[in-house]
Amino acid sequence: MANTYNSQGEYGKALVWYQRALDGREKAFGKDHPVTLATVNNMANTYNSQGEYGKALVWFQRALDGREKALGNDHPDTLATAKHMSNTCIKQDCRKRWFGVSPLAVGLSLVVGTAALPVLVLFSIFLWCWFL
């Protein structure tokens, strides 16, 4: 249901159903199970789609932390969450809000904060931050 509402742009209804699914999955599988984390990631994407970037980043961080723990830093789902998080950060213009205006500061904070990510992903994030 949540995915259908989300694809129709009915984000409020989607979030209600995602929360319902999340509550059930946390109870059945636990907070760090990949199935539960997929729902957390879906909620982040929904907030992102409706332009609520601050909320999206909170949910992406939760998904990223859980996926790093459960799946490892190099798993495709972990890397996808990191990518979505960086894209959301760019949309919100995190260069100014969190790191100051310096693209070098953005690149350094991403490298230090996500040292286990492959160099290619870090380089692409840095380039996005530099040229936007």
C-alpha cells in the first residue's frame, strides 16, 4: 500500500503505511534487520520526495547506520543509502548549512565520516559538492 501511495505522490498516506509496516517489522525482525531497514530507507525517500530534506536525512542516517552494521560498508544497499543521503544533502545545500561554503570542507568531512566507502563513491560525492 505504502509503495502505491508513494508512487502516486500521496506522501502523507504513504508515510502512514510505511510507519505501520515499520512497527510490524521492528516487532517481528528487530530494528537492524535488512527488511526493517528497507522500510526505514523507503520512509527517507518519501520525505525526500516531498522536499522535507531534514527529516529525510534523519531517516537516511538511521538506515545507513543499520545497514553498515547489518550488511557491511560495501554492500550495495548500504552504498545506495549513502548515495541517496548525499543527493539529499546536495538538495538541501548542506555545504553552507553544515560545513560552511568550502567544497574542500565538504569533501574532507565526507571522507572522514565515511572512510570505509569505496573511493569512487567518495570522489563522485565530492565532485557533486564542488560543482553545485
